[in-house]
Amino acid sequence: MNAQNIVVQKFGGSSVANLDCMKQVLRNVQKPLADGKKVIVVLSAMSGETNRLLGLVKQWSSTPDLAEVDSLVSTGEQVSIALFTMLLKDAGVKARSFLGFQIPIITDDFFSSARILRIDNKKIFKALETYDVLVVAGFQGCTEDGRITTLGRGGSDTSAVAIAAAINAEVCDIFTDVSGVYTTDPNITRKARKLDTVSYDEMLEMASMGAKVLQIRSVEFAKKYNVIIHVRSTFSDEQGTIVSQEDSQMESILVSGIAYDKDQARITLSHVPDKPGISAAIFTPIAEQGLLVDMIVQNLTETEFTDVTFTVPRSDVEKTLEILTSLKSTLEYQDLRSDANVCKVSIIGVGMRNHSGVAAKAFLALSDENINILMISTSEIKITCLIEDKYGELAVRTLHDTFKLDEMSYSNK
Ligand code: ADP
Ligand code: ASP
Ligand code: MG
């Protein structure tokens, strides 16, 4: 079967939240069908369901077995695909549902954040000879030896892009509750403007800095296999945002977006001996436990002691503190502190590669609002500031105004 005749569409939790929403999904699926195409539909769990299941885990166990957690939380998607396939069949469409293991989508065994290793496209092509629509459960896969895994929060995006890559589809449609990727979260400021195009690199930075509209791994997949992502609304026909390879027009835009991440905490080790190997001694045991450290700052001092500060996701603070407490005698630090009242605000744009002064402009704008910057980190196309949590939304709005992101122009230089 020719991949050009197959469309891959993913619908998120709010798009399958109830019967009315699912009927809207049905209309979106029927459009390519009417053009004679076959459709692979990837669905999330109904909104709130994954959180509900994770809530059960908390009630049942303080040290849950991660494989069993995945077995449980993956059920949300099973419900959506079965219900939606019923709707399709009632509408006279030849369709069937697939769980991850039935395809199979093979992953590693990092339960709760498994990575897709490969997808067998033979069964997909075979099934498309019989059915016009395959409805696949997002967010889940299975290990080589058949245990169910999940791909991390927001993982259905990755399921969809990976399937698109596996069948060589050119485009993967990601339908959601907003009309595309915006200059910042449209739920924070009304001035947020929908972007027509975003490069993979910008989207990677936006996703890793907290814009949850696409899971970061889905963008990594898309970039690696050159799949164009079209982020668009389930509830309107308007053209969304194309996420693709950078082009010269994109480069002329200095700042494309502002991302915002509340899920952050800061950890400080004070009075640590300033000697070779100390950073490795701190961060190796943390990495070995699979914890993700983001910003790191080590103070410059005149003495042989220093302070080391870094950030981790809020949910990992306890675990990180435990590890560092158990290493107190090795690391010889004086004090260990954590602060969860922080958030990260990032300015992202490929145009920054060729222009200076963005950081200075951003710092000035924040200081005009009396917002103190606690930590700073930069990459070629991103500047991130850690600030007090309570100023997060103000900072987003201030930076959005400073770089005139509400105006459609290529010259916010
Ligand atoms: P789905 O359930 O469809 O997967 P998500 O809730 O995971 O949807 O992602 C969509 C949400 O992402 C939007 O409702 C919006 O609040 C949020 N979001 C954050 N940053 C952005 C951005 N820059 N552009 C668009 N949406 C964003
Ligand atoms: N249902 C999963 C979650 O809530 C996966 C997804 O929606 O993409 O994280
Ligand atoms: Mg999502």
C-alpha cells in the first residue's frame, strides 16, 4: 500500500472527552475517508482519566511496582479506542482497534517513560487491506518479552509520529484543543498568536521548556525521520501550525515563542569542597536513578568551597534529596536546601543564532517589573530564566509584549 494514501491523525484527551467530542473526531476522520484515503487514528485517554488512574496508584501503594503502574494507566487509552471504533462501525466504516502490543510497538523496559525501539509496519499494512480505519491506543507499547509499557505523559503524540515514521507518511496530524502552536500558551495570555510554521529545533526547545502542546519525544522522532507535524484543532477546520525543517523565512524571525514551566524545583548544596570530580560525584548518582537535572550553576568563589544549585522536576525533589542526603559524608557539603516555589520562563527563536542583545532586552524587561532572576541558562536558540513561581505569568506576558509577539511580523529584532 502506498503511504500517500494513508493519513495519520492523533486526537488528545480533550478531543475524546465525551460522546459529543468523539462525534467531532468522527467527522475529522470521515474527511480523508471521503477522499478515498485510509486512516490510522491514534487516541489518548479521555481527559482526566490518566490522572485518575495515577491517583489510584497513590492510594494503593507507596512503592508501586512500575510495570503494574503501566499496566494500569495504559487502560485509559483502551477505553477510548474501543468506544471510538464502535462509533466508526455504527457509521458504516470498516474499522478495528489495536492496543500497543497488538501491532506491536516495541519499547525498552523503562516503565512510565519507555522509548519506542521499533514498530512492525507489516501488520499495519496488512490490516489496512481489510479495514479503512485502524484505531490505535496512544501512550503505550510493550517490551520484547510482552510487558506493557507507557511512554511518559503526553506520550500519544509520540505514538502517532512514530507510526507515521514507521509507514513513511509525510505528515502526522495532531488534533488538540487549541488551533496550533502559539507564541505562548494561549491559556496564559489572549495576546498569544498562532504560528503558521515552527522549526523542529524551536519546537524541541518549546516542548522541553514546558509547552505541553507536543511531547518532546514526538518532535525528536519527527526531526529524525523527517515527518511534518501539523498541529490543529479538533473543533475547527482552520489551518494549524506546521512543524518542520527550518527554512530561511523562519530564520528571519528573532523570537518565535515564550515557554513556561511550573513543574520545577531548585536544589542547593552549600559549602561543597571545590575540587576536581565534585560535579561528577553529585550528578552521577542522580542520573543513575533516571532523574533529569536541567539548569546547573556553580558559584565562583575565592575559597576552596563552592555552592552548587540545580533544578529538577518538582515530583523528583524528594528522591533527589534522599540521594544527596545519603551522600553527605562523601560530598562533605554543609547544607542542603530545596525550593519548589520557582518556575522557568524561556524565550525561543532560531533567529537568535545570528543576533545579539535578546538576553539583555529580556533581563531589562523583567527587572522593570521587579522580577528577580534566580538562575539563567542559554542555548543557541533559547534563553531560560528561573524566577519565583508567583511571577511566572507576569513574566510570560511581559516578555511576550517586549518582543511584540502578538504582531504578525518578521522583524521583531
Ligand atoms: P491534548 O490533550 O490534545 O494532547 P494537551 O493538553 O496535551 O492536549 O496540549 C494542549 C495544551 O497545550 C493547550 O490547551 C495549551 O494550554 C497548552 N500549551 C502550552 N504552550 C502552548 C503553546 N505554545 N501553543 C499551544 N498550546 C500550548
Ligand atoms: N493519556 C496520556 C496522558 O495523559 C497520554 C496522552 O494524553 O498523550 O499523559
Ligand atoms: Mg498532550
